[in-house]
Amino acid sequence: MSGNPAVLMRLVASAYAMAEKAGAIVRRVLQSGELGIVEKTGANDLQTLADRLVQQSICASLSKSFPKITIIGEEDLPEEAVKEDLIESGQSEDILQKSCPAEYSLKLKPNVLILIIFWVLTAHSSYVSLVVWVDPLDGTKEYTEGLLDHVTVLIGIAYGGKAIAGVINQPFFNYQLGAESADMGRTLWGMPGLGAFGFELQEVPDGRRIVTTTRSHSNKLVTDTVDAMEPHDVIRVGGAGNKIIQLVEGKASAYVFASLGTKKWDTCAPEAILHAVGGKLTDMHGSALCYDANVKHMNSAGVLATLRNHQYYASRVPQSVLQALKP
């Protein structure tokens, strides 16, 4: 990773603070009543003022604090100066106190001279290899329809093509308590090898198969695959981040989306958190997703995610679906 294991932890700590600020922006835009909705490719592919402001906030803040990392955001926005009040320079002190997982740090020799030389030779390339995938508002359509518990902000961190850390903010967690509630919103984060935080891990009762899938982007491939899982129940909700939260909080046992639609910014942060608690996210063929900077953004072979028993669900995917979805 890097000669300085604090680099990753500082990045995650910063992403946490940025996600918290993003959640506040999302709530503020909604409260203003001026959503600034535009259609990108159609009625199911929307962009709001919240999408634009949050992406500006997160990407500008990351660029200022970590100028060498690669940042890829969902929205295609024109280059323009970002207002200073959108910049977040804070960091989560709780995260900074945690040790970087061994697999993301080097076993350094105690000789200080060797340490310095190694840092000079390796730090630049390792630092540059970090890729941050940003979805400023996952569940935009639901946001415009008032389905506020579906909405999340996603910041995923990848290294070597793998999702190694993720931060998810739910701006409207506990929104039913009212706009004045001090408990409105929450931020979850996780790293494989370290754990996941900000929620209580729960599992669906043994023997129950509950599938969560799309509410607005379904098609025959999706329905055929969901049916093949022989679920006891099906939950149709918006947002990839929201669906992964359902898995880790015991509301669903599998997230099944056998179609084009999700992009790398939809899955990087959720995958890291899911992996941190022992879950798994792949395409419908059971292959890992790659998050290198130069990969295509579309998850063209769909998404299959589970907290447990991944092989069972992967084995149930119809051959006709696998043939239709090429990696």
C-alpha cells in the first residue's frame, strides 16, 4: 500500500467527514423545496441540485486534501470554481485512532534510514494508485418522490482494483422522527480486515430467503433471476447503498440485480462495507468487480450480493441470464 499506513486511514477519516457534510447538503436542498431536477437519459435517470452540490463538495474536498488520488464521480459536471462553504477539511477522530489493517500497510524494518528511502521510492506510486468512487446521491429518483429512507451518499475507496474501504451516509435515517430530530441521518463505514461501524450487524433468520431488488429498473432478466432464487419474500427498493444496508441489518439475505444499470460508484463503497462483515458482492457470474481507474463504469454483468451463502444464490442464476449478461 504505502510506507505510511496512516495515508489510508486519513483518507477514510476525511471521507467520513465529507459524507456527513454531504448528508447535511442533501437535507438542506430538500427543505428548500427547490430540487433543480433535470433528466439525464430519461425519467428514471435524474439529477438534482443535491447531486450537483454534493459531488462538487466531495470531489473538491478530496482534491484539496489528497491531490494525487484519482476521483471518479457519477455526475458529468462542468469545471467551475467550488464555493468555499462546500469544502470539508475535517476528519473523524475515531477513525484516525484506528490502526490500518495489515494487508494495506507494509512490514517495515526498524532502521530509520531504510524507512525513509523506502517511503521516497514507493509512496508516490502507491498514493496515486488509490481510486475514490463517488455517488453523490444514490437513489435520486426516490429522493424526488419522497422515499427518503432509500437515499444514500456513497464514497468508495479502491486499491489494486479492489474495494478496500467504504463510507455510506443516510441523510434521512430516522426522518420519521421529524425535521427537528437530533438523530436525523447516520454514517456507516467499513474496511475489510478492520470491521464495519455505525450500525448493528444482524442476519435474516436461518432458512429464510428474502431478496431485495430494484423498484424502478426491472426487466425479464431481473424477474427471472429473482424467481429462480425461490425467495420467501421480495423487497423492491431504490438505491444500491440502501440494498446493502438491508443485507447487513438483517432485512434481506440477497441483493439480486441481473441487468445493466449499476455503475462502479454504486457498488464500491457498499462492497467494502459488506466484505468487512464477511459478506460478498460479485457479478451474476460470481466474478469480482474491478475498481481500477480505467475500467468501464457499467457493471455490465449485473450485481449479486449476500451476507451469507453466496454460492447458493450464485448457483441459482439461470443459464439464459448468464448468457445474456456478458462481463
